[in-house]
Amino acid sequence: MSCVGDITTAKSLNRRCTNKFIWARCPHCGYERWVENIYFHKQKLQGLCQACSHIDPITNHGHNWKGGYYKRPDGYINVRLGANDFFSSMADIHGQVLEHRLVMAKHLSRCLLPWEVIHHKNGNKSDNCIENLELLPTQKQHLVDIQTKRYIKQLKKRIQQLEARLN
């Protein structure tokens, strides 16, 4: 095992260049690896790893950071929570929670139970204002509402077809 500051040749690492390499530790994440001397700050015995080199030292986030929000392919929005957040018990194993569940939990000032369902009244999954959200105690009530809206949509489509025939 190498220690931080050890120096070796490229040949001993099976590299094709002629430069020397130094064993370095990333100051941000602690990852240790061999770094080519030309990319290394000799005084610090530290160099950012490739993953951390994109991190802004002021904000401590990467250039793609969007505030912890992520829009899923199904239209819902995930929010990343910190480990010390009051609502972190609602988060999944990645520390993320659905935004509409978080908005309702903050409104109620309590964590939601796993079987409680949050319904979007207007059907827009990314519209998470509290006026658009409704707390339903079970999935059964949510399914009735969805089926009713689907039936209304089918009836409207049928009406349009019949009106088109008349014209």
C-alpha cells in the first residue's frame, strides 16, 4: 500500500509516458490515487480527483447541481434531503423524497405515513403548490378519483366525435 507523497515512475505503473507519478489524496472526498506530476500541487500533497475537479469550491456543488431537484421520467419531482432534515424518515435509500409528499408534510408539520396518498387535483404531477394537493388516507380513494377522471375524458372524446359527425 502506498502512502501520500510516494513517488514512482510511469514504467512501474505500466504507463507509456515518461513522467513521474505521486500518490495523492483528494482534499474534497479523500479518494487516493496516482497523479501525474504535471497535474499535482507539490506543496499540498493533494490534488482533486476527476469527480471533484468539477465541484465549485464556493458552493461545494458540481456544475450540474440544480438545488437537489430532479424531474423523473414519469413527471414527478424528487427532492434530495439532508441526513439531519426533520423529514428524512420519508426519504428513500438515496435520500430523496417526492416533492408533493414533502410539500404536504411541511404543510401538516409532520411526516407522512407510507400508506397516505397525495393527489394532484389538476392532474399536473409537477404542480406541487399546496392548493393543488389533497391528502387521501388510502390508495383506494385515489383510484376512484383517477377512474372517474378517465371516464369523463372518454365521454368528452365521444362527444367531440359525435359533434364532428353532425358537421
